[in-house]
Amino acid sequence: MILRYHAWLRDNMGCATEHIVLPNKVENVGMLLDWLQTQDERFKRAFKYIDVVLVSVNHHHAGRDFPVHDEDEVVLVPPIAGG
């Protein structure tokens, strides 16, 4: 799976893109986000406000029940304010 981070998530993760191997037990976006937070301190810190982050799977808006597979691209985009 390819994970892409934008805005402050990219800054907190220290990269814009990374590849992960999805465990068999992870079947949807919610399970993915929950599992990632258990992987290391970097995810735990960066995902502190994950509930406000928009998730896209293969260019489709995805809620927590949206299915995920190892070959997917998941994009995480936090809300951005500007002036």
C-alpha cells in the first residue's frame, strides 16, 4: 500500500509518501488508521487529530468503512486554513 501525507501530516511524519505492507486483519480505512497508530510513536503523534483528516482511497473519498487492499493508494489530507 502507498500512503501519501499532506500539509502538517507530511511534516509530522517526516515524509510525503511511504510504502507499507497491509496486514490481513486490516480490511477498511478505520482499521487501517487504528492499526497505523500502534506501529510507532511517529504515527501516534501525527494521528492525534486524525478524525479531522480527509481520507482518499484510489482517488475516492473514503469513510472509515471504506475497504482497503494492499495495492491501494491512501491519501491523508488534513484541513488547511489560509488567507
